[in-house]
Amino acid sequence: MKIVFLDQSNREFSDAVQYYDSQEPGLGQWFEVEIERAIHWLSTNPEVCALRRGIYRRMNLRVFPYYIPYVIREATLWVVAIALSQRRPEYWIRRAKTLD
């Protein structure tokens, strides 16, 4: 399955890596590895997460307070956000809706 990050999700990913690196050296790299593992797992099991609101699926990270909302269209998994759990819920939902 092809994986595509929306521009906004790429920025969120980079911002989170930089934030964690500023908190403790190496923590940003650990976060990056966790995201990469999750994305790899989703690429082989894209439909395992429940469909929400009929629009998107969501995978929670185990170690960090983040989740990955994504949309599947044909043979492509679109990463809509790298979302902090404590942030306003579904702030990124318009992004998912534009993929319809």
C-alpha cells in the first residue's frame, strides 16, 4: 500500500520530533521510530482500525500521547495528521473530508 503524508501532517511530525528532542536528547528519534513502526504496521494492516464517522480510521501510539488519523482511498493510505491526544479533538477533520 502506498503511504502519503499530507503537508500538514508532515509539519506536525517534524514539530513533534523537534519538541521531544528539545525536552531530552534522543527522545525525538524515539518518537520518529514509533511513528515509522506504526506507519509500517498500517501499510500491511490498513483496515484493522475501526472506521470512525464513516470518514477516517485512527491508530493510537503506545508510548507517546499521539495518534495517527488516516484515510484509505483505493491503494493509498493518506496520513491526515500526527495528532497530540490532548489537542482539540478532530481539529484536522476538514483535511480528511477533502480526500473524499
